[in-house]
Amino acid sequence: MHKYLRAVGFSDPMNALDRLNLIDDIKTKSFYRAQAAGLEDPNELLTELRMDLAGGCGVSLVGNFNEENDFLAGQVEPYLMPEAPTTMEEVFVEERIDNRSFAGICDDLRIGTTLIFHLLNPVDFLRFSAFEELPCPGTVVSLSALSIEGTVVLPLEKTPYDQQVILRRAYRRQKLMESAMDGDEQAMQTITTEDMDTYSDLLDKIPEYDILSLVDSFFMPSGADCDLFYILGEILACRQVKNPYTLDRIHILNIRSSGIEFTVAINDKDLYGQPEPGRRFKGVIWLQGTIEFPG
């Protein structure tokens, strides 16, 4: 996902020399260094280095040391550290093909789809997995995301009564989802019927209305990559930071989409419109996250 370096301010393609200089800076200026034994080979220490840029945005290297004590690193990866817990649903972790990165997987009933995210604290997972296994109770997942294409959309007009109705419907649907997961056939039938009614209602209105005036938010998978999602959500707060290397401006948005809250970083060059609290963000995101392992 090196193309998402744009999201943390590296909008211009880096040549080989610039990339080597950035890797050297990560090695010498990293504020976070951690090691843990690998899953396949306990004698191999997986090492993670992070260098903060601004506002929680940064770049990281994950690799290991060879017999000559040279650090063999993978690609430079951009990140945005989450600011607050997102969910406490059961979470699993799967190792990716490169053996240096991991994917977190959890089902959040508020969204109704499986959340798959790039794990930002793999060393913590390796240390935890040496003694315990997932899932386990009390595991907190905090999410963030990077985006390289986004649009600011005007909000829907909602009265306080409308907001209460939305909250009640969301709570009712969550309870129905919980019952359906426990095998309640009546709950499954109710969810299916309501989804079909909603779909039919939208089809009737689409010829006369803009879809963004009918749908308040959505959160759905996008493309072949499992950790990419297409979202529409309300901007709760926004701030702007600057990449010290390129001086690119980065917008950091606190977003609520389909009931969950997380932060998104996007380059000012890739965001169409002016973000403000109350407006909505629409775009494709690369979902990231950390897991707070018990103990």
C-alpha cells in the first residue's frame, strides 16, 4: 500500500535516493522500537520502527536483523494512529503472505459487515500470542484510516426527533443482528424483509432524488483488497497538520459512519471540498487499527 504515502504528505513519487534517505531517517529518528519472536521461527525477531511526522501520522518499517546485524526491512508503510476505541467485538488476527504484516478481523453488528484492517501493532500481537490466543474478552479495537480520494458532502437536514428515530432504529437493528447470530430465525426473516423494503423504497426514489440526499451514511467493502472500504460518514471534528519533509497539508478527520467512529487522514490535494464539523466525508479508505490486548 505504498501509494497511500500520499495520505501522510508524500504526494510526489520518491526516487530511489529519497526512499533510502527516508529509510535512514526512520532508523535513526524512530520514536518507537519494538521486537518480538516471529510466529514461524521463534529465533527470528520481528522488529518494528515508527517515525512520527505530525498529528499521529507517520511512516514505519517492519523487518528483522540478519547475522551481520543489518536491518532487513520491508516497504515503508504510512500510518495514522487511532485516537479512541472503536469496538469491543471479538477480533482475530491473520498473518499476511509477506510474513511481516497482519490483518485484524472482527464483525461489528452496527455495520453488518466484517471489518478487516491492517494491524498497526504487530509486535504487541506476537508478544500476546506467545501466551494466549484470540478471541478473548475485553479486547479493544481502535480504528483509523488513510485515504487518497475523498469528497466533502453537505449534511442532511435532521431535527432532534429525526436523530432520536435514527438511534432507536440502529439499536433495534443491532439487537436483531445479535438474535440472528444466535440462530433466531424470526430475527433473520425480519432483517431480510426490512432490507428488501429499504431497497425497494430507494429504487422508487432514485429517479427523482440524489442518492446522497436519501442515504445518511454507509460503510461497504471496495475492490479486491479486503481492507479497503467505501464510506460516507459525518465529520465530527477536523484539523490540519503539515508534513515536515514535503510541507504538504494533511487533513485529519474524526468521522462517524454507520454507528462507528474513527479518524481518517487525507492529503489536501486529494480532498475535494472544505471539511467542517457537521458536513460529510465520502471516499475510499485503507482501514488500519490497533488491538489493545488484555494484560
